[in-house]
Amino acid sequence: MKLAIDRTIRIPPYQQIARQIRESIIAGELEEHAPLPSARDIVRMTGVSLATAQRVLNELKTEGLIYSLPGKGSFTAVSKDRIPSLIHIFLPSTKLSFFMEIMNGVYDALQGKSIELKMHSLNTDKLIWNWKTIEELEEAVKNHEAVIFIEEVFDSVRTTCLRAARQIPFVTIEWILDGACSIINDYENSTYNLMSYLNGKKNCKSFLILKGRDYQYNASMKMAGFAAFSKRIGLEEGKNLFYMDTDFDAITAYKSVNNFLKDHELPDAICCANDYEAIGVVGALTENGYLSGKDVQLVGYGDMTDKTTIYFPLTTVKQNLKEMGRRAVEQLLAKAAGEDSSPEEVVLTELIIRKT
């Protein structure tokens, strides 16, 4: 076994070393009762003090991952039952109905099961996961617990998720992570069908697409559906097909459409990345003297149930969020029990047509 520490990061050396040994044990790279490096071996490989090396071994022993025999050294312990007693839920906000609908499915699936939930929330719809998130994920791994992670992460937090998914039951919702089971919508198919409706039933020939954060998996897959249908009917970007950057919220959608209308004619249809964006678009259209449903076809995505999104009858794509939460728990428990679990579970959407 090779061990190393990185002194350029803020994680203490003993935690880095313990994490490397822990990952090897939980990932099955070391057999049960396999010999481990001694404290002096750890000192030689990493340059830490003998006290630090001993702290590593004591911590792993407390976790039940290793045991010691006097005069013989330390060894990997017998694997524990991996059915989790606690599931960590990481989600951007506990205030938006979008995420709470997913949680309703989680609660339903856990009825009658003696499994606790621990929520980790940003209390914002922005993706600003940070070092605290990394520490919380590493704590879940250390305690052999399980994780459901809602909405995509990047950079160092994604790296931590990848490591965790190798060691504990891990499910993602709305994005895909190697090693985890991912619960996703049929994003590409849903936006393709939405364009088919607008073109075929509403005779729309020109489109403005609000992209959301198109670097995210769910937004990029929606864009793929728009692009596939646009190619089929011969739309030309910059002529009768336009894309604008937004951030899944009303204010950026409002600004984008206002800016668009300064230089372009009103398109036949405006497709929003979610229903919140549609609210901002209505404001921009009204300021410019247009009515959605009369002058332009306006569509959302998500069929969100917040009070701010139900004041007008918006045509939208309904995501079965509760079903996503339910399936996340099912797949998580299957992984924990060592049963076959799907790397990806697709939950179907439905086009909801209203008289917008």
C-alpha cells in the first residue's frame, strides 16, 4: 500500500492518511484480515510524526475498520453490514417546492424503516457547495453511512463525491456521477417533444431558448433535445433560433428577454429552463407591450407548485419529482444490500398544455 500526503491543502495529514486507508478497505482493495502498514511504516512513507501515525491507526480502530494483535500489527476487520442507519441528503434549498417534492418521495419510501435522515442545505438555488460540504461528505464515508445528492457539483466537491461513491451507497438526483446510481429525467426527449408541440400544434416558426446553466447535466441534455428538433425542421441559429444564457431564476430571464427584444423581433415561442424563468419573461413581455399566449407562446419546465408559479396557466413539462425521490431510496438500499442497482434510472416527464 502506498500512502502520501498533500501539504498544500487544508485537510490535516492524519485525516488524509486515514482517508486513503479507509478508502482501500471499504472499496474492497484489501481483503479481510489483510496486514496494514505499521505506525513506523506510515512515518517512513509520509514523513509525519510517530504520534500522528498512531493517531491514524487509533481512529481506524475506533471506526471498526481495523484491529490490532499484540506483537503482530494491525489488520483489516471483517466487513460490516452496510445497510445504512443514516442517509445524508444534500440539496440546495429546503424552501423551494421543487426540492420538497423530491423529499416527499424520500419520506414515503422510508416509511416503516428505521433509517434516519440528515439534511445538508445551502438554502439557495445557487450551486455554491464548499469545504463544509466536503467535510460533511467525508464524515458520511467515515461512519459508513449513505448519501443522496440533489443537483450537480463540480471541482473539488465533485472529486469528493466520486471518492465517496466508491465507498458508500451513493445516489445522485438530476445529474450523473460515476460509481453512483443516478436518478434523471428524460430531459432530451422532453424538450424534443415540447418543440414538436410548438411547431406542429401552434405553428411556431421562430424560437428563443433560455438555456439555464447549460454547463449542468440537466440543462445540457435539455439543450440537446432543442438542438435535435431544430436540426430536423431546419431552424437556423441567429435567424429563427436564438439561445440566451440564464440562471434558472426570474431575474436573469427577465433581463435576457428584455435585452433580446432591443435588437430582435418577438419570436413565435419562448422556451424557459424552468417555471421560475417564465415569471421573469412575463414581466419583460409586459414591459414591451406583449401578452404571452396571444403574441407569443411561452412555455416553462418543471410544473413547479410554488405560489409564484401558479398565478397564470403556464404550459410546461411536468417532472415527477416525488417518484425521483422514491426511486433514489430504492436504489440506495439496493446498493447498500449488495443487490444489483442501475447506474441510471430514467423517470418520464409529461407535457402539460394549459391556455397560457
